[in-house]
Amino acid sequence: MDLGLKGKVVVVTGAAGIKGSIGETIVQSLATEGAIPVIVCRNDRGFGYEKELQDKGINALFVKTDLSDYKQIEAAAQVIEAKYGKIDALINNVGVNDGAGLDASMDDFMYSLKLNMVSYFAMTKYCLPMLKKAKGNILNIGSKVALTGQGGTSGYAASKGGVFGLTREWAVDLIPFGIRSNAIVIAESWTPAYDAWIKTLENGEEKLKAIVKKIPLENRMTMPNEIADQCLFTISGKSSHTTGQFITVDGGYVHLDRSLLSE
């Protein structure tokens, strides 16, 4: 299916993670579709990804940005505007499950909010004129933690809950401009960060098997490319009448009947 993304300017935050991370996978999928990926992230890997894409003839851009600092986000939006003048889609993807729980300092809790939620507001605010110009759309990457809780991660849970609230608020606010706003809900996805976390556990393999058994569809983790495919479909014109939605890509992990877990 031709998603009609060729030549579309798509900004992806937090997309300079390790190869195979969700943001990086989204960027590579965009490039395959002929879109123009703009990576906004603090990690210097972005320079390498920018060169890699440009060497393939893709007019990609990396804007090094600390997404916990709204002033840097404003500056990043100015760089994007100077080069492209418009944004066809904004994918707010940055997210760190940082374990800022009830025992965390207030500074740590506030930092978690700034990175995981306030960055979404700031990116959308400063990119909005370019989105209006292109009649673009917004896609926020969320987490099942906002719906289910996890324990020990108040900052991340509050942030992702806020992201869902913003998603629907913006869907209402931006109707007059024809701008859609949706969110993707991720549960158990096999990313490099997830792999690294499992390896820190004394009983990591057993823990992983226990989690996988609880994923109803095919008893396997969601893969980043499956999330990327859903993202690309959702930002494309093929989803032209979808707005204010939370689209869960998780093999039924969050919502399906618990009776499916019985052996």
C-alpha cells in the first residue's frame, strides 16, 4: 500500500536511540516510504543517522536537542522551519521509564514530567504554525503504564497519563485547522532498552518467559517495526478521519480477557 508519505516532512523526537529502538525504527521506516525524517534528540548518534540517510539521497535532518529544556525545543523548531518551512507530521516519541517513584526527590519527579510530557507540549506548541501550514497531524507515543500502573515510576506514569489527556485535548483544539491528534499505546515491546533491562535481572530469562506467556496473541513481544508500521499508517492520509484515538499495539496484552491466561 502506498501511504502517500513521499516527500512529507516528519519530525520524530527521541529518535537517536540505539539501532532497533522504536524511534530509530520509525525513522528508518519513514525513509523507506520516501518521507523526510527530522530527528530531534539529545544523543549524538543522530549525527550518524543523519549522514547515513543523506548518503542514501534522503533530505534528512538531525537537530541535537535536550528535550527536557523547552528553550532548546523552541530553537529546534526554528531550525526545522528555516530548512523546510512546514511539518506534515509530528511524532512525539521521547520517553524514559526512569523509576521516579514516591521515594524520588521532587527534582527527579519534575524532571520526569519535563522530559516525558512537557516536551510533547513544547514540541507541539512550537511546531504548530508549521503543522497548520501543511495541515499536518500529531502522533504521541504513549505507554500502557498510564492505564495499568506499574509501581515505582510515578513520574513516568503521570507523564504518559498526561500525554493521553493532551492527545484528546489537541484533537478538539485543532479541529478548525483540520489537524488530527492520536496516540499509540505500547506495552511489551522488544527494544534494545528492554533487552538491557532483562539482562540486569538475576532471573532475567525466567522473567521474560513469564511476561511473554501473558501476551495473548502468539505469546510474543511486540516488535518495533510493528509499532513503526502502525505509526506510519496513522500519520498517513489513509487514516484521514481518525483523531483523538488511543491505538494499542500490544498483541492484546492490556485489554483482552484475563481468562486467556489460564493454562
